[in-house]
Amino acid sequence: MKHALRATIVASAAALLLPLMAISADAAPVPAGPDGGAAGAAWTGTEDGQQQYPNVFVEWDVPITMSDGTVLKGNVYHPADAAGRPIDTPTPTVLNMTPYTKLVSNVADSAFAIPGLGDALLNVFRNIHLDGTPISGFGELLNAAGNGELRNFSVDRQLIKSGYTQVVVDVRGTGFSQGEWDILRQREQQDTVETIDWASKQSWSNGRIGMSGLSYSAINQVQAAEKHPPALKAIFPIVPGSDLVDDVLAPGGGFGFNFIPLWLSAVNGLKWVPDLASIAQGKFDFQWLKDRQADPFGYLDVLMSAYTSPNLDSLDPRVKSMLNDMSSDRAGWIGDPSQITIPTFVTGGWHDLFTYSESKIYNAISVPPGQKQLLMGNTYHVTSGSEAGFPGLPPRLDVLQRAWFDKWLKGIDNGIDSYGPVTLRQQGGGWITQGGFGDTAPAEEASRYQRMYLSSQRSGTANSLYDGSLTSGANGDTDRLSVSMGLTTLCSNDAAQGSAGVLSIIDGCAKDSRIAETNGLTFTSAPVAEATTISGPVAVHLNTVQDASDGYWTVTVNDVAPDGQSTVLTSGQIMASLRQIDDANSTRSANGDYTDPRAFTSLDRQQPTVPGEATTLDIALSGTEGILQPGHRLRVDVFAGNFPKGLPILPMLLDTGLKPQHVQLDPNRPSFVNIPVRGNTGW
């Protein structure tokens, strides 16, 4: 009787509210520009203003039993009344699945929940401005924390107080959950689907589920949406990936050396932190302890094998499985965003760990623009949302997420579906909105692809190992330019990217390639005559010669200012032996040149090079958006190696012999960058 009465009240309330919502839709301002105009200001006011409920009530370590009997643990955050009691009204529910233990989320949430302190700290973080200083990257790190990144990572109490229930769950094998960590593969994906179903059927849920979170918690949002759980209605993934091998594990075959070990160590260290409250109450979960003993290292031993096995035959089979495109492990890490049919707001950055996938996820999603959104900043993994909240800049991430869920989980017509749909920070410029990006750009925004040829003619612009040129027409150069592995890439944008952005606080490395270029080949164009936009994926076609059976190549495309500063716009890398291209999943420009040559990156397709013979390589660089201002130049940098962002596994590193590698300029086999441009370059 009680439940029937509650249902009647809820239905009556809905009947009263729907006409009001229709009225507000007519009055809702239409978003204009990157900041959303009056609509963006309204979204900010909604998130920052007084909320419907004054408090939050937390249920700690709620057990959630999976179909195989494994018990996950989740914290459930309820809207609460003035007395701190959870409300009786069922609400939409926002789920965050994390491997970093919900204890970390709780610590962050608790610190920012202290009355007066949380808002004060966030405002300090938002308003620190270090632009123009040598540590502007440190300012961006603090800005990101204040602009919604922390709330998205942990808990957004403003969202909860407005009438949402938020659930934070430790994925299996991490935090306080039982089981062995499955690292985003099939069993963990099934867990996410089952947890969504569980949440939708609880008395405190109205059956409408959204998902939030960044990085790992963004990837599992995308994976879950591909599987169409009926209750999942909208997702807001911040810095998600979709092809995890080519995104971060081993892009182009160069193992993610400075990110993967630290990441694995962090997750494995945190998963051993016990539930002290359960120990004090005499309710300790001994199955949790057995599961930790069964899987103490969580793939750290696999990493050790990758760098201690001298040949492929002696590798741990799990390493081979990760780097074999026919394996079930690999299949679990390759998503298919075209299967997503619910509203999805993708947030990324041009130097994020998952840059290669982020714009591709947006393009593939099977809903109309508006129901899907893409926001790309000039940011790294840990600085997402650093530019926000001021005129001309996008709203904060927590503001956008609130507006997104209000629209798609509550049905409030607030105009968020008219935002963007593609909101981009132009490197070298400001924020813009577009109708699409790359393949989805409308005709008036589409770029034309142009070859720029590598030439041995001196440009006089670089203090590099060899200072070559880029020419708009084919040239007859026949030189052989040599480069060896070195350590100057320790001070590079790729090193900052591979550290998840931690090293971006060193502006002299992250934002200027001149130190790295001292051990690289540079090829620089004439200055552009007028502002020139570079928009879309980029590909470099190299004619190479190895002195061994393998080589490791890295290329970047840079914006060179008149004062010589060389700023990376995008980068890519490949092992010469893993050069075979998956044409079915690659794209080409109208002239047949690759724009996104997607390599198989698979050991079972390895093709050793023949020392002394020419080998053609097609290298994919992540999609990018930049603007060369008048007088600026385009540059391609070529390196032999990419330490510490990437380091080949030991058997492949030994195959290179650490010998010099060569770019062979040959008019019959030209080397060039296929660059997407708009504007009169004057080249």
C-alpha cells in the first residue's frame, strides 16, 4: 500500500511538472558560442545555486552480487533532508565504476564537503593564473581541479542535492570489492552492465541511470553504452579511450613506459588497503583477502616479463595476448562506439593519453549531433577542463555534466542539446564551435588535404640534428638523413603526455620542442601568408632504411613561431616491424593518401625489416585542431625513439640493435606529411 501510494504521488507530481517543463523549454535561451551564452550562464547558476535538498546521506560499502557470485562494494550517496535523513522519492541515478578505490573518492569528497572550505578551495584553484610564467602548466593543473574535474572523479554533492542518487563502485579486484582485477575486459564489462541493472531496480532509483567519471571510469562508460543496458540513458565520459592498445598500452608498438608502470603500481597498491571499518566491527570480508592473495600483482609481473625476456618465445603468454589482435584480451580492449545509441558527451584534450580515440568516438556514435557532443581542450590527462568558466570559455565540467543529466535523465529542456555540438580549443588560437570534426565536419568546415614533402634543403630555422625543409611540391632530393636513439625526448611534449600531464608543469619541455629537436630531424615550411587552420587527423609517409631488423620511429607536427618556439600539435609513433596497415579500419583523403593509417600493432603480423633496404612506413598522428598565425611555420620532427613515453619491449628493442635509423629522400619514393588545412597558406 505504501509503495502504491508513493507511485501515485510521483505520477501526480510528474503530471503537474511536465507542462511547466514545456513552458520552460519555450523560454530556455539557446546556447551561443563556446561559453553557451545566456544558456551557459543559466547552467552555471543551476549547479552553483541553492539546491532542492540540504544534505547528503551515505550508505557505505553496499554489497552488489554479480552473476558469478563475486561481491562488489559500492557507496550510495542519497539526497537528504534537513535532519540528514535520505529522501523517500526515487531519483535518477549516476554510477561511477572506479579501480582507484572509492576510499579515495570519499577522502576527496569529505575534504570538499567541509562547509565553507570546499567552495573556497575550488574558487582559489579556478582563479590561479600563471599564464606567461615558466610554470603555467602548474596553474592549468590547479585550474582543472577547480573546474569540475575533482567532482567528476569523486562525488558531486551539488548534483546529489538537486535530486540525484550517486553510486561509486569499486570494480572487481580493486578497492573493497572481491575478485581478480580484469582491467576493462569482458568480465568487468559484464559487471558494469549488471551493476547498472542492479541500481535501476533499487527503491531509491526511478530506473533512469547515467554514468560519470574520468579516465578508466570514462572508458567503462563507453564500453557499457556499447552493450545497450536498457536502464542506461546518458553518459558523460571525461578523457575516455576506445582502442586501449594504440591509445596508451603500446601505441605503434612502443610500450607505454612512463605511464603503465606507475598506473599499475597505483591500482595494485590501493587494492591492498583493507576495509578498516569492517575489521573494527568484526565483519571483515575474508574472501576479499583470498582474492588479493590469488592476484597480488595485477599485471605488474606481465610488465616485468616484457622487459626481462630476451626473445618473443620466452615472453609471458599474457604479453603476447595483449599484443595479438586476434586474442580475446585484445578484443576486450577494442571498442565499437558505433554501437552507442544514447546521449553521450565526450570530453578530451589534444595531448591527452587517449587523444587518438576521443574524436573518433564522437564521430562513430550513432546519434545526431546535439545528442552527442565533443569538447576538446588544449589539455593533458590531468588538466581536463582547465580553461573554463569565464567569458568565451566553456562552462566548467561539473556544470556541463549537470546540464547533460538534467536534460537526458530528468527531461529538463535547458538547451544543452543545442550546445556545440563540437567545441574545440584551437592550438595557437581560442575556443570555437563547429558542426563536426574531421570526417563529420560539414562542407563549409571541411579541410583539404595537402602533401608537404620532406626536403634536405636547409630551412635555417632549427638547431636540430638536421635542419631540413617542407616543400609544397615534389622535390628531387636524394639525401640520406640519419638519426639515433637519444634522451632529449625526456624533455618533450610526448613525455608530458605519457606522464598523464604531470610533466606538463615544465613549460620549457611540454610547450617547446627545441630541446628535444637537438637529437631529431626537422623539416620546416615557409611561413604561412595568412591564418591557416589545421583540422583533422594527420598522417606521415616515411621512406626509411634500418641498419637492423627493426626500428622505432616517432614523428610530431609542430607550429613554429617567428621567435623559434616549436609547439607540438600532434604526434605518432610506430615500430617498423609492426608497419602492416589495417586498411578496413583506416581512412584516406581524396587523392588516396592515408589520413589515419591504423596499424594492426600485432606481434603475429610482425614483418622484420631488411638491413640496408628501403622500408615505407605510414604513421598515424592523432586528430588535431590548430591555427598557424601569419608568419608561423609548419614543422615535422622525426626521432628514433620516444623515451620515456614509449619503449619497445625487450625482444623488439634488441631487434633494433640501438643502431642509427635513416630517412631516405628519394623522388621515386617521396616522404611527406598529409596535412588537413583551411586557408591560403602561400606555400
